[in-house]
Amino acid sequence: MISFLLSIVALVLGYAIYGKIVERIFGADQNKVTPAVANNDGVDFMPIERKKAFLIQFLNIAGLGPIFGAVAGAYWGPAAFLWIVLGCIFAGATHDYFAGMLSMRHNGETVAEIVGRYLGTSAKNAMRIFSVVLLILVGVVFVNGPAGILENMTGISRFIWVTGIIVYYLLATVLPVDKIIGKIYPVFGLALLIMGFGIIIGIFANGYTIPEIEFTNLHPGGKAIFPYLFITIACGAISGFHATQSPIMARCISNEKEGRMIFYGAMIAEGIIALIWAAASMAFFGSTQALSEAGSAAVVVNTISISLLGTFGGFLAILGVVACPITSGDTAFRSARLAIADAIKLKQGKIKNRFVIAIPLFAIGVALTFIDFGIIWRYFAWSNQTLATIMLWASASFLVKNKKFHYICSVPATFMTAVVTTYIIIAPEGLTLSTSIGYPVGILIAIISFVWFMFFVKQQEKKVA
């Protein structure tokens, strides 16, 4: 219990203290004209009030991530608390802040264009493909998943639900950001927060015991903490998907000083939700073994919600497993449209230009709904964390080029380089080599990356001199 409460306090202090440090190092300037004002087109660029923007950003980056990822991460026991807290403060929230603020500094550019500015043309072209493919995969999976659940609940054909969800996605992708996203996202974002706080109150009120942090691997299958835990809990600690979402709100903020609340703060809020669900999963089932035997993450969420909150909990569980993924899928397609528009330099003010991109994008998405994504989707977690790693290196490069303290980004980038490299070497989705090879190679590549980056720093210093 004490470990959990201290973790919550640490996240709040992280926002209040480290968030201000990150903001100061970046150099947020309330006098700069933002894209929302300079490029206001009434579609993607428009000022949105900061509290509403915070809730939209929170739901954009959250969805099911901090719930399902935290439930899966709870298999390792309270060690998950440490990763959520340290990862969120020093990596994830910093990553999200820079993804959003660099987008604001460069006219609302999407992640691939930002990476290209600071890591080169080759990186930009690779990221254009990588990010759009990732977003389409997210969108398609978040069509199939909710449609299957709704079919089981109602008996109505999955095909009808798929059709309805895709029509909604298309509207959310092409209509101005304030018409659908701006209206329903704040409501669902607030509901997700209420759901989380209701669950933890239920845990306390019913006398469940939240275990204390211990440096022991409690995974029932004996799966190593490094790198698996750091890949499993992405949303709630650090997630590259957030870098694809932040430009949506970067185009809607009228003052750079609002960035800390909207980007850094939304990630801290997500970390709190992840902490709650990790703690609730451990406490409710009593042991990681019992948790692993309880069923899928969706079953765990449903069981905990109904047991602690009754009928209201059942409604919230449906919100969690149906509405939240849908609100991740729609912005995935919208972000893909923005990324393609940036790449081909097609202005999106006219609706016909939005449909020029959206129609082929959705044609691909519809075709992919008929394919079994079981194998392909296993690579999503690694791809997600790889994208986050690249974004951190791009942010570190920005800091170097602007003679700022780069370690706030280069150190977490180095750590994440070790994580994603080690994972792809030893994981079943990767090379399936032994940890005796994976660990030293992963660490070596991380060190080489950092040394190369420091060489880059020296080169920049020489140019200035």
C-alpha cells in the first residue's frame, strides 16, 4: 500500500518539478505564435481551450493502453510500479512533451517530418513508412476488436459493427477536429479517469492489500524483467504511438506554456491510471499466479470492474474494452492522414483533399480487416517502443543543435535503445537467441549509440566554434 501511494506522489511531484525542468530546458515561450493561430484552417488547425485539449490528448494517448498494458505488466509484481514511475517521469512524459512541442515549433508537423529535421532525410523517409503502417495497424485492430466484442454482446453481425465503426472512423478522420473529437473525447477522457479512481477506491474500501515493491521477479512463467516488462508496459511508461498523436493537439494549442499541462501532464495522468490498474490487478487476485490464471486482460478488467463497482462497473468495463479502443482507432487514421498530407505537401483545408488521402487509406484498412493479424500484431509492441526511441534521439539532437542540456533525452534514448535491441534479439518475435547473447549485444549497441551521439555533439560544437 505504501509503495503504491508513494508512487502516486512521485508522479505528481514529477509533473510539478521535473516537468518544469523539461519545459525550461526546451524553452517554451508564451510569446511565440503557435500553428493553431498562424495556420487556423478550421479543420486541423484551430485553438482549443486547454482543459479540453488536455482531456483530448489524454484519451488520444491512453485508450486501452494504460489499462491492458498495466494488467499484463502486473505479472511481474510490484516491480511494475518502479517502471511506471521512472519511465513515465524521465522517459514517457519527456518524450510526449518534445513530440508535441517540436510539432508546435514546426507548424504542426507529424513525427516523420520532425525526425527528418533532426536525424536526416533517410530517417525521415523510413519513419514516413514506419509510422503510417503502424497507424493503419492500430486502426484496423481497433476495428476488429470492438466489433467482435459488440457481436458477442448483442448478437448483431460483426460485419455490421465493422461497417459502422469504419463509417465513424472516416467521419472522425475527415471532419474538423472540433466536430467529433473535440466533443466526445473530453467526455470519454473524463470517464476513463473516473473509472480509474473508482477502481482504486473500491480496492481500498474492500480491504484488498496492495503489495509493496520488492526486487524479485514474480512472473509466473519466469519471463525476465529486462527487457520484457519495459516492452509490455508501454502506455503508462513510454509509448511511441504518442508521438503520432501529439501533433493533433499541437495544432490546437494557442500558447506554448500550455504544453506542459497538455503533453507532459497527460502522460503523467496516464501513468497514474496505469499504476491504479497494475495495483488493482495484483491486489484483487492476490498473486501474480492467480492473475495469470484469471484470463485475458479484457476478462480481468471486466471481473474487477463488476466486482468492485457493480452495474456501474459493468458499464465502465464496456467503455474500457469497446469505446476506448475505438477512440484510439479513429485518431490513428486521422494521424495517418496528417502524416501522408505532410509527406506529399497536400493542404487539408479543402474536404476533397482530405478524401483524396482518406479513401485509399480506408480501402487498405478495410482490406486488412479480413486478414488474421495474430502474427503481425505481435511485432507492434516492439515497433511502438522503437518509434519512441527514435523520437527521443531526435529530441536529443534538437537540444544539441540549440545548445541545450541534451541528457534529459539522450539518457532515456540510450536506455530504450538497449531495451528494443535486446528484445528483438531474444524474443520469440525476433531472433530467439539466448540472453547470454542478447544482453551484452543490446547493451553494447546502446553504448555505441550514445558514443556516436556524443561524437555528433562534438561535431556540432566545432561548427559553432
